[in-house]
Amino acid sequence: VQSRGTLGEGDLATLGNIGATMVGEGEAYFNGTRMPASQALSQAGLKPLEPFAADQAALISTNAYAQAQAVLLLEDARKLLEWTDLSYAMGLNGMNSSVTPISVPVQSMRP
């Protein structure tokens, strides 16, 4: 599965690759090693999915992959904001400036 990008509303190609792996087709990475999907599932202690009726459509007719990527990006942004505050404080301190304006007591007085 490609690590970036999506096409269209439903992430068809990406989810198709994931769905194929879930049924034991194609290839997958397991513990950093590329191998047949059936072998990866077996080593993980999982049985291949046996889709029934409209399960195939449910596997690919969603934007779950794009949503998952968005959640990961949101978490990265949250971590970046934490480091930004620290970096700013260190910069102020390094230039012999006052860090009082960004201290918790001062910031807690603001609405």
C-alpha cells in the first residue's frame, strides 16, 4: 500500500490493496520483511478474511484511509505545537529575554 496520497472520495486503490491483503492476496510487510500476504497473516496468527455478500464493497467504499491519515497528521501537529512552545521559551532564555510573559501564572490570567 502506498504510504501517501489518495485518489477520489473513497480511497479505492489504497483500500483495495488493504482488502487484498486481508484475504491473503498480494504482499505485505510483517516485522519489516516483505512477504506474501497469506504468510504475513499466518505469522501474525490471523486467518484470511472470507468476505461474504457485499463485504467487498464495504472494504473499499469508504474514506477510512484518508481519515486515518488525517488523525495521524493531527497528532503530529499537536506534538509540533508542544515543541514550538519549548523552542520559543529556549530562544527567549538564550537571548537573555524574560520568559515571564509565557509562564503559566501569566497565561492563566488571560481569558
